[in-house]
Amino acid sequence: MLKLNLDNANLDLSAYADQLPQYRDQLLNRSQGWLDLPETAPTSQILTYAESVKGQFEHLVVLGIGGSALGVNALFKALKHYYWNNLSSDQRQGYPQLHVLDNIDPAVINDIQDVIDPAKTLFIVITKSGSTPETISQYLYFRKLAPKENFVFITDPKKGLLRQIATEQGIPTFDIPENVGGRFSVLTPVGLLPAALLGIDITNLLKGAGEIRDNFLSQEFATNPAYQLAALQYELNTKHNININVLMPYSSPLFTIADWYRQLLAESIGKDGVGITPINALGVTDQHSQIQLYNEGPKDKLIMLIKTLKNSETDNQHVINAEGLPDFAYLNGVTFKKLLDTELTATTQALTKYKTANIQIQIPEISPHTIGQLFMLFELATGLLGELFQIDAFNQPGVELGKVLTKEKLGG
Ligand code: PA5
């Protein structure tokens, strides 16, 4: 089970302990379907489909944006080889390469065509609303390049243009439950289908998520990381003007989890004049980019460090050889894992000395199980933050105007 260590935040959160049942009930009263996904996700349907197309495609291309792209990317980078798309087909054991467009940049639309053969590509079109212009445009473009057998859709069970096209053309389609919004959809077919197509163990992903959800439902404050995290973020924001939260994993594969979380926190909580600005950072890399600001800049940030007890199966194998270099003798015989962990400890101590609020989320290893736990932890904490701020974490009215104006300008 993941662990949350709030010691370095040095705050008394005891006042929140008694309020836990109230906020828990408020969140549950919103009938959010993502809470039930560990049981309700259509795992067998997904695995059956994945098995039926296994070996048929060299590439998967995800056409989607925002919550319909970020979770897929997070799963992919966290759980597959870091250079997956550069591996040979044999090294990938026949599983396809994955490309997530997540934009309509013409350079990307152009360049993707240099690396895929549309005839050997499965296009996974993902849009909850079924009508997001960026995704629909991507689909309308790529459907000219490949037969309809090379498409699978993931969308709302009833609404939207994509659902309509699916019905008209008989394209295989997976549902995103009506009561699950885009940025909370990673554990629906949105994340699960691409993951299964890449051979990721989605059963354990859901199991990990279910454990954190069960913990949230049954545990008191002292043993309830989701509620503790939300209480801390809220307390720091409302009483200490800490309006920036940095998620900083000490693991390159987890960096895209921070990217996914950036959308979750920003779009869920940034409304009605309140909000917390999320920043994604990477340890150790951003020690050489961001830490100067975090240590000596304004005291407006909470740094949420993620530590993995095991970064890889080969943690003990890669040893630095600094023989003959007296100035670097301290590195001689040290593994990269030891260096990474030592830098994390040192950075934590420095942040604390500079009185920069920091906490640590610890996971034993990077696996479907722990990634499921992380997704659910952040979703729950974000949902609870909405209740604490007394806002609806599940809408995004502030993105509408830009959409309306774009349509108008194009004569729509
Ligand atoms: O969280 C949300 O609802 C949004 O950010 C969506 O993920 C994003 O706008 C894409 O929407 P859709 O999945 O409807 O295409």
C-alpha cells in the first residue's frame, strides 16, 4: 500500500478528522461512477477485444485530447519500457507501438504519418462528449487513410457524434459511463483498452485502485491518505496562501502521472475564484531547473515528492566507476539508484530547511497495482478538495467560451 508522509509539512490537521464523514458523504452523494470502476470496469470485454486483435497491428494511434489522452500516456510511460517505440517488434513481443496525438498541431499530424503505416495501425478514437472538435477533426482526417476495420471508439454510451457514427458504421465501441467525466476516466476503457492492447495487467491496476477507494470509505483520518492529502492541500491554500502544488516524482516513467494530475487538479478545482496551480516536476532533473525557486522564491508552494522504493528490476546493477578520480571518490561504487535516493533525501532536507512545505508519497515499486493506487489517491483527494472548497469538481464551465468563439470564427 502506498504511504503518505506529511511530517515535513508540520501542520496540525486534527480539526479535519471529525469532518471526514461529512465530506466523504458529500462526495458520495455526487454519484460519481469512477469510484465504482474497480468493480464495474468491463475488464473481460476489453481483454476479449485485445486478444481478438493481437498481432494484427504494428501501431496504436490514440486520437483524443485532455482526459482522453493524458491517462493513456501516463499508463504507457509508467508501465512499459521507457523507449518502447524504439524497440524491435520481437523485443515488444509483438505488441504494437503507441502514439498519443493529444494535439492538432499540423506538424504532429504530418510527422505521425512518417512513422506509421495506416494499414497496419489501429486508431483508437476517444472522446467522452463524442463531439470535441479536435478529436473529431483528427478522426475525420485519419478515416480517409485507413479502412473502418482499423478503428475502435471509446465514448459516451448514448450521446455525441462519435456514438452516432459508431452505430451507423458498426465500429466496435466501448462505453465511458455517463457519470464519469473526462479527467476521471483513466480507469474506464479510456485507459484500460490501450493498456490491455499493450499487455498491461489491467486487473491489478483496478485492484490497486480499489484498495485505496476501500481505504477511503472505511478508514479514519489517521489512516486515510486521500483525505489527509486533501485536508493538507486545503489547509495550506486557505490559511497559508500556498496556491501552487508541485508533483515531483523521482522517477522518469512517473513524470506523465504528474502531467495527468496537472489537468485533474487544474480543471477540477480552478473555478469560482479559487484554485490551486499544479506544476509537474521531475526528480532529479528539475533540481537543476526548479529547486532554486522552490527553496528561495515565494513561499507559495507545496512540493509533493514521490519516492519509489524500487525504480527498476536492475536497481542494483548499474554501478558508477570513478576509480582514479579523487574528487569523485564519493561516487565510486555507488549505484544510480543510491545516487537518486540520496539526492531525494538531500533535496527533502534542503526544502525543509528553507521552510518550503513538502510531503512524500511512497510506493514500493512501479507496477499496475501501485499506479492504480496513485490514480485513485489523486482522484479521491481532488474530489474531496472540491467538497472542502464547496465547488463542483466535476464540471469545467471555464473552457466553454474558447470553444464557442473558435466555432464562431470558423463560421459555425
Ligand atoms: O475533464 C474533462 O472533461 C475534459 O478536460 C476532457 O477530458 C477534454 O475536454 C476532452 O473531452 P472529450 O473526452 O469529451 O473529448
